[in-house]
Amino acid sequence: MALQQIVEQTVTGLGYDLVEIERSAGGLLRITIDLPWAPPAAEAAATPVPEQFVTVEDCEKVTRQLQFALEVDGVEYKRLEVSSPGIDRPLRHEQDFVRFAGSVIDITLKAPIGAAAAGQVNATRKKFRGTLERAEAGGWQIVWSDEPPVKPGQRVSKKRVPAPLQALGFTLDELKDARLAPIVDFKGRAGKAGPAPA
């Protein structure tokens, strides 16, 4: 049985989604798992459910089961590592794009944008960061502005004209890589602040 099949059957059998399988030099076998996702029902969309994350216990459970399954099938590896996708989660399938629509993502195209850029961006550009959206014509697009981010404390003139938004439509076949942009908010969430100083 192929490695992909063994791992996928084991991971999904335990109730998780398989995100990625990586084999590295030195015999490391790295498996990335996530909790299954289903689009929210229309009535549930009004009341957002807090997002659930993969725990250490989830990774331990999958590791134990995979060690057994890989041993039974005689798969060679030196070290097995099972982890959650992290903040730069790869997007591989259509369902990943549906799930993370509205998020900021990084994409790398297989080929440079070329003439399709119409002079708006460098024709040799392959990497983009923007907000993932459904394209009007179907498929997907990312929308971004090349305006530099405002630094903390920087004053912005009210007369300044913002850089125009740009959009790039793409199909999953055109992507070499797509992942969530690793953006960390150090301010924390509203209501999570510590006690006010006396």
C-alpha cells in the first residue's frame, strides 16, 4: 500500500483531515493534520462558532496509530512527526479555499504573470499576498494594494489618495504554492486585556 494511502486512511479514520505529508533527509516523516471542516449552515452563520484547533493530544493519538500502521506495512522512516498546520497553513484543495475565503493568503504561481499583468505589475512576478475572494466569473482571486503599510504613530494625510486595489484571478492548477499569510496580531482580542492599572 502506498504511503499516501496508509497515512490518509489512518488520519481520516481517526476523524482528522490530512493536510500534508513531507519526507525529509535523514528519514524524517512529517504529517500535518487538521480538524475536519464543514461550511456553516445558513442559520449558524449568524452566530459564529469559536474556531477549534488541533491539540497536542490530537497529535499524540495520530502518532500512536500511524506508528502502528506504518510498522504493519513496513514503511521505512527514522522519525515521525505529527503536527497542526500552524499560522501559515497550506491551502491544497478547493475546500481549503472555501474555508479561508476572506483571509489574507500568500500565493506563488507556477509561471510568471507575464502579459496578463497589462503593465499593472512586473511581468516576471510570481508571488502575491492579498485577500482571498471568489471571482465574479467563478474560480478565485486575491485582492491587494501596493500601498506601504502605515507604521505605528505615523500621520497619514487626509488628502493622500490611496493606492488602487488590484485583483488577480487564478485557478488551482496555476498555483505552485498557496498558504495562509502568517500574520500575528500582538494587540490581542477585545475583551482579553488584563486588569486596568489602578
